[in-house]
Amino acid sequence: MKLTIIRPSRRKQSSKYIVRIAAIMLLLFFLCIGLWWLIPIQLLMYLFWRKIQKTDKRLYSLALTLFFSILALLIRIFAVGFYYVPSASMENAILPGDIILVSKLNYGPKLPDFIPGDYRLNGTQDIKSGDIVSLLAPRDQIVLIKRCIGSPGDTLEVKGGYAYVNEKLTPESSLIKLPYSLTFKTKDDARTITDQYEFLRGETIAFKNELYVVKALLTGEQAEQLKVAFLHRPIELQREMSTKESYRIASPDRKSWSEDFYGPVIVPKKGMEFLIDNDFFELYTNLLRQFEGVNLIKRDGLFFIDHNETLSYSFKNNYFFVLGDNRNFSEDSRHWGMIPEKNITAKVMVVLFNSDHNADSNRIFRTVQ
């Protein structure tokens, strides 16, 4: 009897080599960028894939579905996330209705909540000022999108709506939207101007004290355009400042802080020691209780931690100060204080599209800055 030897086709052999080469290249890439924790995940998925290839045809579809379900879950937990943005707090960088892609690989993903501790795996970069990030709000743990302004150890102050870090104006200030009022002598003048400039179209023209007023949120560049254009016209352009104290603002006692004038404050850094005084008590007590596990109390002008009088405190964690670009329509660190590093979950990378059918098509796959 003559035996026939069935050899695998060259196409199948070449595809196996391609898969192996791709797996090796991916492994080396993970090593180079420091994401060593992805290597065991990659190896397990590769072995699972090899196992599927040998599965009985009747179970192949089920095994393949299971493989891709696990892969999608791992990507969601460790790599990327997708969010719908409902509010205008980050205009103009991110608009209401935007669907955004966030990367967990940049800062390193946090382990799932069912695993004890707040351990974060290695990422490709550190969190830095200017990054737009997704974070868990301190009060209710919902996901918010804000811009990181102050890093651990920085001294931060908001003056006239603009943020200053270590006494220097932050680079993203040109993107910030602040409220202005435009005053006209006639309604026709107001209508002409609002029709002429796209960023003013649709704004309401109000009649007040025999004048016509348009209130609008403008970037610094837009405000300068109007100042130059209206240099010899009957118009007044005025920045509306918020100087009124608010119970919503996280500030030390007796400090007249507002949304437009806040600070200066020092953003705590791990190991940084602070002298405990009345200002420290008012500004950091909630932060200590919520994130440091420390109950600081004041009694007869003295300060106590665990019933022991104390004069200073060294922080256990790194903290960040975040703001919304649309300053007067954002709830952020001015209201609920600084956030620990563990609460920052990912870096916002791309606006995929806007769910509004009338949205600008240029926003599709737009990089966030």
C-alpha cells in the first residue's frame, strides 16, 4: 500500500511565520516602551489563538467568539476607552456631543476595582501640565474631562480667569473661553456685528439702559479681533469678571476667592511637608480625609491628627490641579479641590466625531490639544 503524505500548503506555512514574526515584533515593542506587563497578556492570547486553530470545526466559531470577546475586554480595561461629552466645560478643545478616544497606555492603566489597592501599571509618559485627561470626580466618582494645569509641587493661581503656574501664564491660555459683553448704540449695529463674525452668530441681543448688549464667550484671539475691528466704531467690549465669593469655591477662611481670582495654592507632592495653620486646615482638610486617610481636627486653636497635636504634615500622594477651558462654565479643582494621581484614568487623544448632525466635519478624527 502506498502512503500519501499531506504537507501543509506554502500559504499556510507563510501565514504562520507572519503571525510569529508579528508576535515577536510586538513583544520587542512592548519591551522598548516599558509596557512589560503587556507581554504575558500577549503570550496568553497567542497561545489561546494557537489552541483555537486546532479546535474542532463545530466549536471553532464559539471559540473564535470567545477569543475576540476576551480581547475586546482586555483592550477596554488596559488600553483605551470611549466617552460621550455632554457639557461645554472644555470648549473649544472639546465640544458638547463629541465622542472621544482616551488612552490608558500613556499614564498606565489602573487595575480593575475588584483587585485590592490602587496600583497603576507602567505607562509611556508621566502626567504633565497641559494634558487633557479623563478623571474620576472626587465627590461622586463620575468620569469628567478636564485639563491638567498644576502638577505636584507647583504653585498655582488664577487671575482674571487665566491660570499662572509658578508665576508664568500657562501655554494653553489662548484656548480659554471667558465671558465678554459687547455694547452697541443701535440694534442694527449689534445685528451687523453678530452676523459678520461666525463666533457671535446666534447670540441674543438684549436691550438694557437704552443700549443693546450681546454677551458671548470668547477666546483671547477672538477678543483681540473685535478690539481691532471695532477701534473706530460705536461699541464697547468689556470682560465680565467674577469677583463675588461663592460657597462653591474651595478656599481658606476669610479669603475673597472666586472663579476668576483663585489662589495662590501649592499643589501637594508626595513627601512634601506643610506647616499646619488655619489656611492649610480650610484648604486641605477634606483632601486629607478623603485621599490620605487622615482626620485632621482643630480644637482651641490647636491641630490634632489621631488625638495627637501636630504642627506639620507630609503628604503620601501626588496631586494635580485641573480646570475646564470654558472657565466660567466648568466645575473643577476650584470647587472640589485637587485630585490625587490615582483619580486620573487616561489621556484624551482624539475626537472621533460629534453626534450632532450639523457639527463641523473637520472635527472627525481630530487630535485633541
